[in-house]
Amino acid sequence: MKAKTSDSPLILVDVGNTSCTLGLAINGQIRRTSRVPTHVANPLRAYRDAILQLLQNRQGADAILCSVVPVKNRTWIRVLRTFTGHPPLQVSPRIDLGIKIRYPRPESIGADRLANATAVVERLGAPAIVADFGTALTFDVIAPDGAYVGGVIAPGLPLMTHYLAERTALLPQITLKGRFGRCGRSTIEAMRIGAIVGYRGMVREILDHLKQSFPGSRPHLAATGGYATQALKGLKRSILIDPHLTLKGLVRIHRLNRCASR
């Protein structure tokens, strides 16, 4: 069997509730990223085409899978195996994550949250708080000794507007992009203020609550996810925003488990 080298292409797959984020890492650096909807009519074909486009005639030497949608795992494993010749490494508390886990039921922690935690520890150190702004908003806490100890789960930013439109007769479905003033001068503007400004308030309160876990020290703050920049705009906090933080965590986890990934 041909040995893997550090510059061999590594396929990164982060399966979320709404979309799958894909990455191609070479020599430990993320060179290319893309997205594909998680729920499509023909997932086998859609996922395969997405990987083909990501690789651009390269041959994937290895792959790592991080998923919070278990029903899609079998399809992704099948697709990735066609490109690498073997099953992908799957993120779980049972492999080396580069961090300790001090949590009652480690298997209940989302794989993406584990990837975020290992990435922020490598990037910033501990203690740390990392927020992921996706379909759900998650906060994960890493103690001063580098152990994952828990976090917070809240509704994601788009759910705030989707739920209002779904559960009320007169409120429309809106997009979050667009200007708004101090006071809403239309239904859409009023909803946009409620969602975005209210969301910032929720984020601020959760961060202040979590910071109480670190008396006498200042935790590093990091954020990722598609809504991070929009949700944190104007928030007076020193927060590292890295859209590829989860993928960087996957690169680190693969490096720590390279010998066991085949």
C-alpha cells in the first residue's frame, strides 16, 4: 500500500443540517472550499459531483467526515470511498482530538463542535469560547487546562424569521440582508431589526454568562459559521471570526489520527 505523504490531498466534509461544507487541504493548508445542499433529490450524484468539482482532476488521498446528520453518513462514506479507496476518518470522541473531554456524555456532542474546539485550542489556546453561527447557534467552552466542558445551544439567526413567518398569518418571510434604521418603518424593517439586533443582544448575554466560568481569566473568543459576520457586526467584543474554523479543526484531527485513518 502506498504511504500517504503530508502534501497528499485531503478531502474535508462537514455535514450540517442545511448544507455540507467541503474543503480540500494540501500540506495542512485549506486550498479550496465549496458547499452542497444536505438534502437533495439525488444525494449520491450531488455529493459525487461536488467532490469532483472540489478536486479539479486531483485524486483524493484521504478524507475526513464530520456530520451532525446521521442519516446522510452512509451516502457520504460511499461517495468518499470511491475517491480514496477506503472509508473516511469520522470525527467522534473516540479518536484523538488533541483536547480532553470533561463532559458527562461525550458521544452526545456534535462532531462539528468537537472540530471547532480542537481548532480554537490550536489557534488561540485555552481557555476559550467558540461560537458557530449556523442553522443552530452553538457555544462551546474550553477550560484553562484545555478540556472541553460544555456549552450552549440556541436557535440560529434564520430560524428567528422563518418561525415568525410560519406561525403568524400576516408576517412575511424576509431576507436578513438590507438596511434598517433605529425604528422599523415597515413590517419587513421591523422584523429585520428584531432578528438582527435582538440576536446580537442574545449573543452578548450568552457570552457574558459563559465568561463567568472563568473567574480571574479572559477566555479567547472565536466564531465561525455562515452568519457570524452579520450577527457579530457592531458587537463590542474582540472576537476572531474564521469562516473555515471547522475545516481547520478537521485538518488537525486528521493529522493527529493519520496512522489510524485507514
